[in-house]
Amino acid sequence: MFQRALLACTIAGGCLSLIGIVVIQFQLTVVRFALMHLSLLGGALGMLIGTKPMWGAMVAIVIGSLLFGPLSSKINLEPAITGAFLMTGSLAAALMLFHVGGVPAMEVFGLFAGSILTLTALDFWLLGIVSLIIVSLFTLFYREIQLVLHDADQAQWLGVPVSTIRNSLLFLTGIAIGISMKLVGALLIDALLLLPAMAATRIAKTYKQLLVFSVLFGLICAVGGFILSLLLNLPTGATITMFGVLLLGICYLLKRK
């Protein structure tokens, strides 16, 4: 169990932090909250039909991730605005299910408290596959993603398939959020996704440095936080988060100097 959890931390820290760059550059803060609320609705639906809340939550996140890009384009709204719409709607629907369907709310809200020590073999392989896809996408489409993140209009003019890349990144963002929920819990998702990328943004001078520092900082937060939590008998997710906060603070101080 320890070896699997440590390897999962290594994979997650090194790969999921790349998605944090997408969240920051596309300003998808609201989107990640929307997906978490969708997971709440999915968990409630899952319990209503007799399955585990996590399975329902993952299905809801996958569907929401697939819809964000195309839906935003179709109704001519930014993903953040679409996310706000889905966030409030899914939360209201979940609360209605709690009341009308008799779904135990506290069991569904348990989705917000994940633990890397509870990973199953299936969770581990899913994490590995998604991480491989993320790394492959950033490697094979290195230049295209750089252009889309920097200036989507210029990328479109140069013939880059902006919509396809953008929607793919949005989809992977959703899947990364779903996996992070299992690892550290929904309330601490920023520890794996945003904090390493934010720290890298402070000190990186080029796009390549941004990718390298994000991966490095993600590894430090995930692996360092996991090991320290075991040594000091502390909550894993919270310890990983504190590593990220500390690292971000150090990067801010270095930037000021």
C-alpha cells in the first residue's frame, strides 16, 4: 500500500501540475468549482441508483468536462461563465435530490475528503493512464499548446486547431480534478493542480521553464507532503497542501528579490 501510494504521489505530482498551467492561463478557477459541484450531483445520483458516490461523481465530471468547451462555444460564453451556470445548477439539483430522493447528504459530501492511502488498483491505473495522456499531449503538441495559451487568436491565424486543443485541455482538466478528489479530496485540489503551477509562474521566464518548474514543484509538494504526513502522523492531503503553500511563499519571496 505504501509503495503504491508513493508511486501515485510521484505520478500525480509530476503530471497533474501541468494541468494547473491550463487552469491559470485560461482563468478556469470557476470551472474547477463547477466540476466539484457536478461531482456532488453525480454522487447523489449514484447513490440514488444504488452505486458508490465516487463512481457517480466521476461520470458527472467526465460528462461536464466533455461539455464545457463545446457548450461555451455554442452559446458564445467563456468557460468560466458557463462554469458558474453549471455550478449553481448542479448544486441546486443535488440539494433537491437529498430532499426528494432521501439520499444521505453526509455520505455524498464524503467525496470532499479523499485519501491517497485508499487508492485501489483501478484508481492507480486510471491515474497512470490519464497522466500518460497529459504528458503525451504536452510533448507532442508542445508548440501548439504554447501558442494557444499565449495568444489563441494568433494561433488560429497560424492554422493551429485552437478549438480542438482547447477542448482537449478542458477535458483533461476535468479528469485531473476528478482524480485529485480521490487523492487529496475536493477541498484540497489546489494542492496538486494550482499551487505548483502558481509557484512556477512566479519564477519561470520561458514556457519551457514553466513546464519544468511545474513538474518539479508538483513532485516536491506531492512526494514531500506524503512522506512528511507519514512521519509526523498528519493528514496527507493537508500536509501536501501546506508544502504547496510554503513553496509558493518561497517563490514569491525569491521573485521580490
